[in-house]
Amino acid sequence: METKLNLETRKEAGKGVARQLRRAGRVPGVIYGGGGDTVLVSMKAREAVNLLQSISLDDTVLTLSLDGSASEKAVVQDVQAHPYRTELLHVDFLRVQDAGSGGDNG
């Protein structure tokens, strides 16, 4: 199963920006942890809903493609969804570090 999600970075944060993104068919999100900087992102709503409904959120490592070039490995940390519509409001991703990087080898 393809566990890749295409994301676009964004610069603005806040409620108004999030509402504009949702009206445009996108879902706001954030990538954090793993020793890297926090990155504000957005993703196509339909693509995100289809992927998140087809995977186990507890243990699936996703490949996040940022702006079509850089990619990061992450897990879904939190999903905020509308109470009764099939609509995502926000997604938090937690970076996963490679087993070989970080930590003490000796």
C-alpha cells in the first residue's frame, strides 16, 4: 500500500488561514519533533481523507513529500475531524528518526 502523502509548506498560521485553506479544499497540518524544526503544511483534503481512512493510524509510518521534492518519514500524531461530516480539520505529524541516526553508539 502506498503510504505517501503530498504536502505543501505554508507560512501563515491561525484560524482565518485555516478556514481559507479548508474552503479551498485543503487541510492544514503541522510536522514536528524528531530534532527538526516545526513545519506548517497543507494537503489536499480528498487525498488526506482517502489515505487516513485506509491505514492504521497507530503504527503506519508515512512518507511525507514536501513541495514535491524533500521527503520525511512521520506518523500521524493527532487528527481533528468534523463531528459528523467526513471532513478533516487539522492533522499533526510526528517525525520518525532513522534507527541509525541519533542516539549514542558507544
